[in-house]
Amino acid sequence: MDDNKLEAKLLKIKALAERGEGGEKEAAIKMYHKLLKKYDIDEKARDTLLFYFESLMNRKQGIP
């Protein structure tokens, strides 16, 4: 999976893990951690990566 697709997927799963309900939320959390482990993404790199892509998505939506 290329970096852009992975980053987009992580953001979507993270959002679902934060906003989902019940089993949906639990499944998203498990999938999120599984992908981090699969692609060997550590906590610091993950936080930097997610901040960067959240900023890009906000700019696309016109949010400063």
C-alpha cells in the first residue's frame, strides 16, 4: 500500500475509533493498532504523520 493510501486509511480508522459506537468503535481501534504494527509505525512517527495529514485535510476543507 502506498504511503498516501495508508495515511488516509489510518486517518479514517482513527476518526471511526474516536467517534464510533459500541462494536464499531472497538473494531476500528483493533484495526488501527493492527495496521500500525503491520507497517511498523511507532508512536512518535504515527503522531507526526497523523498531525500532518489532519492539517492537509483541514486545508482542503477550508479550515485554518
